[in-house]
Amino acid sequence: MSKILILKNDRVGDLFHSLKGIYSVIEANRHNNNCSIEIVLSNFSKEMSFLFKTKNVKTTVLNYNLSLLDKFYLVKKILKNDYDKIYILSPKNIYFYLPLITKSKIYAITVKDFKRDR
């Protein structure tokens, strides 16, 4: 079973800017019945989870401002589930430490001084 995690817990407008990328990941794995995709949304954008209602996609909710407990929960979830790929689409500092704790392939877009780095 292949597992993919998409981290997108920011505001609704930012979610809409990332829809094309999220849909690309979903579409690329749509016919793979052995693939599950989990999208982490924020408490601000959780009402938009209907945008991702397909058979192999589920959504979970984390706070927009990650508390220490939220960070612990996220690290525990990643270690427990052994994701094959993790897509980081939110500029939260904790996310960029994930390569140190997991063997998953990580894809991220970061923003520094209004310039995108990959």
C-alpha cells in the first residue's frame, strides 16, 4: 500500500492557490487502488474538504498555528504511518525538519524573500 501525505494547513485563499498541484497528485494516483492520500487542512479551510472527496483521499484537520501538541501529533502520525511521499505546501518551519525524522520522499515549496525556492 502506497501512502501519500499532503500538508496544506493554511488559509482558504492559499488552499485555492494550491488546488492545481493537489489535484495533480490525486489524479496521478487515481487509478492506483493500493494508494491512499491524506490531506492535512487547517481549521480555517476544513470546510473545503468537500473538494477532495474521492475514493482514496481523506482529510484531517490541524490548527493553523501549530501548538506543541499539534507538532507532536504530526510527527507521531508521520512516524507511525510510514508515508512513501510527503508534499509540503505550507511554509511552516516544523515541516522542514521532517527529512531528519523520516525516510519518506519529501517534496516542498518554500518561500524566502517573496521568491520561491524548491
